[in-house]
Amino acid sequence: MKKVALLILIICFSIVCGIGVKSLGSEKIFEISKYNLTDSKFYNDAIISGNDGHLIFFDKKGRVIKEYNDILVNWIYTVPEEGVVIAGNSNRELRKIVIDSQYNVVSNDILFESENLMIDPTIVKSTDGKWILSFTEIQGAVNNADENVKNGQYTVHTYCSWDLMEWEQMGDIVSESRNIEDGDMFEFDGRLYYIYEKEKLDKKPSQICMKCSEDEGYTWSEEKIIVPADGDNEPAAIIIDGEEIQLYYSSDFENSGMSYNGAAIYKAIYNKDFSEGEINIPVKTLKNKGILLYDVSKEEGKIYFLYSKNYLTENALILSE
């Protein structure tokens, strides 16, 4: 891990509406404990999240920029450079939300509705301008943690569009009676990659798997396990650095069986076709366990981490470097 340079700054601390703030010279930049926050992502100079399931934006000092109590979001994927947010919600909707530069909602449209829950949307704009969308539909038990209960059927669908309005169905990436979660899709070196967690029981040991497509999502390769089930592994972010693919994830690898309560942040590094790699590289943050990692951002040579502290109990959102 690239170490953060020590800056000689005076550390300030203030409490505003339950938000603890420190200077950028500190490892922890803010901690938000007032809100009941769910999935959270970096979004340009802000952070987008779900507060009790509705849309909210924070600045990078932890202050609320905009809040939309009437827009339901539980699973979020963003393309900030295009002002596009794709969100799944507990109403079994998948929505396209368009955001302007001031974080105002320009439009909020339903893309798909289902009798089943639709989670973990991803969207990529390919080099030729076509949008490729994925989401996971769950039929039956959701996040099953009971070995005596039949798992739901998790199916990752893909669609494509030229205008974000008319959609063509493509091939399914994966469909299994396993918990398939935390999907991420990205394009690199002419291929489309999909990364996901696969587990038999919720909060138990899980694999991180990869499939790739050579035809922009119509067909997909066989599954490749890129992190074995040596912990409860939760993929969070992919960063491309030259010819190197970096995967950041949280895992209870060193505190087996503790799931979120024992999880820390790790990194894996792969070459461009995932034929070689190094996994479970520890990433030092202010808190060394009890982490559910949401997102990672690399800015001006620094790495920033967005995660929940003690997700099952305290659920405080932390931004740290």
C-alpha cells in the first residue's frame, strides 16, 4: 500500500449534527453517526448515499449538500462524469437518476420493475458509446443465512442501450442458488469484466469471482475464482493503474467467522487478464476491524476509503485516507 505522506497541520475537531470532522492531514477525515446510512459511493466532490433508504449527498467534510426524502435508494452505482446514478430499492424498482453539477435531481425514471428484489446495479459506457447495465434479481430467499432454508435463485441480468431509455436484453452473467452480491463491472483492454461475491450462506466464507466478455456483454466466460473463500469477502472497488488491476475488499480473513464485526480492508493486485495476482494484502486504516468497505477513490496520488464502522451495531460512515 502506498503510504500517505505525513503533513504538518493543526488538527481541528468539531461536532456538527453528529458529524466528527478532522483536517485532511489526519487519517480520518470525517465520521458520520447521526444518519442510518446504507450503500455509499464517491461522486465527484461529494458522497452519495442512502439515508434510511432515501437519497442524500454529503460533501467531503461530512456536511449535507442535498437530501431527497421522496427518492428511494438502497443499492447505488454511479457514472459521475455523465451525471448518471442507477439505483435499486426495496420497492423492487431499478431507477435511472440524472444529477446536475449542483447535485440537483434532473430526472428520476423507472427502468425496470419486478415482483422480485433487484439489487447491486452496475452500468458502464463502452468505448463506442453504448451503455451496458447489469443487476441481480433474486427469486426466493434473500441473503439466506440458514443452512436449513433453500437459497434464493440469484440471476445477474445484462441489458444495453444507446440512449438510457430503450433497452435490449443481453445474456445473463451468472444464475445460481447462491447469494450473489456486490457486483462490479468495468471495461479494460477491450474486455468487459464482472466481479462478484458468491456465498452459500450470508456472513459466511465467500469467494470473489470474475467473468469476462469479449463481445460487450452478450456472452461471458467461465467463472474464475480470484479470491478464495478464506473469509467473508466483500468486494468494493476496482482501480486500474497502468497494466495493473487493483481490487479492494473488506474481509474477516484474519478474524474468521466474525464477518462484518471482524473485517478489515485488503487489496488484491492482478495483471490485465487475471492470470497472475497477489491477494489479501492488508490495507492500514484508522480502524483495523469492524469495517464494511463501500468505495475507494484515488486522487492526486492519495487513496481515500469510504466505509461503515461496526455496520451491524453503530453503522457510522467513515471517510479516511
